[in-house]
Amino acid sequence: MAPWAEAELSALNPLRAVWLTLTAAFLLTLLLQLLPPGLLPGCAIFQDLIRYGKTKCGEPPRPAACRAFDVPKRYFSHFYIISVLWNGFLLWCLSQSLFLGAPFPSWLHGLLRILGAAQFQGGELALSAFLVLVFLWLHSIRRLFECLYVSVFSNVMIHVVQYCFGLVYYVLVGLTVLSQVPMDGRNAYVTGKNVLMQARWFHILGMMMFIWSSAHQYKCHVILGNLRKNKAEEVPYFHFALVSANYIASNDHNQSSILLLGSWMLELLQPHWAMKIKVTP
């Protein structure tokens, strides 16, 4: 085996293996989606597994066995409840260790060791990991607020596998960030013993990008949430004509043409997902 391959395998800790497996699974799913339907055994089950929201509502009707695994899309808020609680706890533990010198709980330290946390390596990474965890927690709080008070969910469904993945995802993301913090026993290891001295220009740039992207994504969600309401506060279905901070609709909200304006609606089909790429780790 080539030396570079041996080095990569030796650095493949459990968390990296999980993310690599998930990446490979998504790529395989994309490749299978490109195959003609007749070449894929169990095509209906596969399509039901990967389809999402309104894409499950097409023809022909889905079998009852598939509908048994449906979960309401409004359960999206569960992802962010878990993230606020879990990643808030991780952030509290990291803050206690960085600024007060308090050790991590023994069970959490043991879990981080199993997952491949570094020992005495790259102490300058502590501030970066701290900021990412702060941004992840703030993002989860904002998204939970949007799920509860901004977004208007219809009666569409997601697959229970997608729901479980969303729950596990935010737990794994927080652990992945925390595992990048170099450890000195049960304490975070900081070069120079002053984490604020690690501040660099890219930390400021990252903070500015996070604030701008979060504000932009919130604006997109407000626009999309308002589109789901008519004068009677009902949730109609629309066919969208995307043209360009508000939307223009005909005087009759029962009409099916709505023009989206601003917030990159002209440049991107789904700007809220583009902002999510910038916001999340």
C-alpha cells in the first residue's frame, strides 16, 4: 500500500469513518437515481425512501406499506430542539473548560477519546472549534424559532429514515466539532493558555459570513412562509414564477401565479438552502 494511503487510513477515526460512509451513501443514491427505473429492483421503495415533501404526492398513489413510514414534515422542529439542547450542553462544557479550567464530564471525555479527539496537537484550534460550536447553537435557536413561528408546514410527509437521520445529524455535528479540540486529559488544551490570543483575521471573516448568511436565510424563510398564507390564513398550493424582499401576487389569492422578489430569488431557485451551506459547519 502506498505511504499516503497508509497515512490516510491511520487517521481514519470513527467520526471520519461515519462521515465518509454517509458521503459515499449519498453519492451512491445519486448514481442510482440516474439509472432507468426498470434496472433498479425495488424501485418504488427506493424512490419512497429518497423522496421528500411534495415529491411524495405524485402519481401513482403510494402503497399503504410505504405510507406507514411517513412522518409529518412539521417534525422538523424536533431536529432543532435536539440541537439546541445537545449542542448547548456541549458548548457549556467547552466554555467551562476553556475559560474556567473545568474538566469535561468523564463520560463525555471517554466518548470523545473513542471518537478520535486529539491529544496535545494543534492547541490553536480551540478558538475555531469554540466559535463553530457557538454558531451552530445560534443557528439551531434561529431555525427552531422559524419552525415554530415563521414557517408554515402543510400536510406533506418525510420518510422516518430521513427523520432519524436529521435527529442523529445534529448530535454528530456537535461531537465532530468538539472532537477537534485538543485535549489535555479531561481539559481542553490551549496553546499559550489564553484562547482569545488565537483570534485571526479568518475568525472575523467567518463571523461576518455567518451573520450575513443567517440574516439572508431568515429573510428567505419569511418570504416563503408568507407565500403559504392567503387572506384567510389558509395554506394553498401555488405554482411559483421566480423573478427576483417581498412577493407580488394577483389580487385574488386563489390565483396560481406568484412572483418572488429579492433575496436572490432571481439568481437561485432555493436561496435559503444556499445560505444554509454558508451558515452550517
